[in-house]
Amino acid sequence: MSETPPETPDFDAMTRDIAEVPAVEVIVTVAVNLMSAAAVKLGLTEEGEAHKDLDEARKLVHALAGLLDASATEISSFHAAPLRDGLKSLQLAFREASLVPDEPGQGPGEKYTGPVYG
């Protein structure tokens, strides 16, 4: 019984692939991944409570807000507007999920977005 050695990734091909991707696309992809992970940690998926972790969600939402704040001038409003809407939805979901909600302006990412009211 012989085991086949694990396939090594083709780093040269991966480097070429990423070199062809525009920066806006990379930023938007990272933002969408942060949004998806935050939604899971907020319990907004089918499994809901099984993956809910508000401490982790806070970190993800805060990172998303920081990314969007830092890249606001680099991506067009065509890309930024839906991402900001998604961020606000996650911030509101976080506020609703918290047993003791943060003061306005103290929630995840609100340092970058300003207070979020439900």
C-alpha cells in the first residue's frame, strides 16, 4: 500500500494569477470574506447558534470597518456602497445579538463609521 505524496502547490502559477487581479477586486473579495465570516459568527446562517461567537464577530466586523475606511478612496462608490450597507447590517445584527448592547459609537467598527442606531 503506497501513499502518493501530497501535491505541492504551483507557487509560480499562483503568483501569476494574483498579479492579474486588480486591487479593487482583491479588496472587495477580502471584504466579502470578512462579511461572510462575521455573519456566521453572529449566528445568521442556517446552523445559527452552533457557530455563534460574538467575541469573534466583533473582531471581524471591526476589521471590515477598518478595511472599508482605509480603502474608501481607493474603490469606487459602485463597490463601496453595497459593502457599507452590508457592514451596517452586521453592526445592527451585532447590537441585536448582544445581551448588553454597546453604547452608541462603541460597537464594533463604530470608531470608523460613527454610531449605528437600530
